[in-house]
Amino acid sequence: MLLIEGARGVDAALGFYGRVKKGDVPRYRASEDGNGFGTLTDFGYRLLESNKIDEAVKTFELDVRESPNAWNAHDSLGDAYQAAGKTDLAIQSYEKSLALNPDNKHAAEKAKKLKGQ
């Protein structure tokens, strides 16, 4: 997906992911494990690391739509929202992650810090 993103942008890369997921692209497969770990997570964090915050948010929002019960997808979206300065949305994402996985210390710490506690 990074090669596609580099050549044609994030929308093209996410479109490619959608075609792979539907099985329209032979020899490729999208791997998401049901907990929010996989292709979209990796891509989203690479975008964050490249300071492409809006694109990372878009990627993690897709990850949450694809895996709404995946605690890590919500946790990752919280990280992207925090990087984008969207504190209220970040807190909501971290709290959703905690609802799905009460043992998620990262989300607990982030939500607490963002709430000023």
C-alpha cells in the first residue's frame, strides 16, 4: 500500500485495499486479525510517522468501520485523533477501546491524560 500511496495518494491506496479485501486482486490479501492488527493499522501508523495526520485519521476511521469491535482499531484511531488535535474524539476512541478491552493500559493512560486527570 505504501508504494501505491507514494505514487497516487492515500485514497488510491485505500481503494486498492478495498479491492484486495473483496478478492479482486489475485495474489494479494488484506490481513486484519479481528482485533484491529493488520494492514490498515500498519499503514495508518506509517502515515502518522510521516506526519500525514489527516491521511492517518482517514485510514484508522476505515479500520474502525471494517472492524467495529476491534479494541486496537479504536485505540489507533485515538492516537490519530490526538495527533490531529481532536481531543474529544481521541478520548471517545480510547474509551471505546477500553470498553472492548478493559486491560488496554495504553488507552487508559491516554484517556486519563487527555481528560487532565
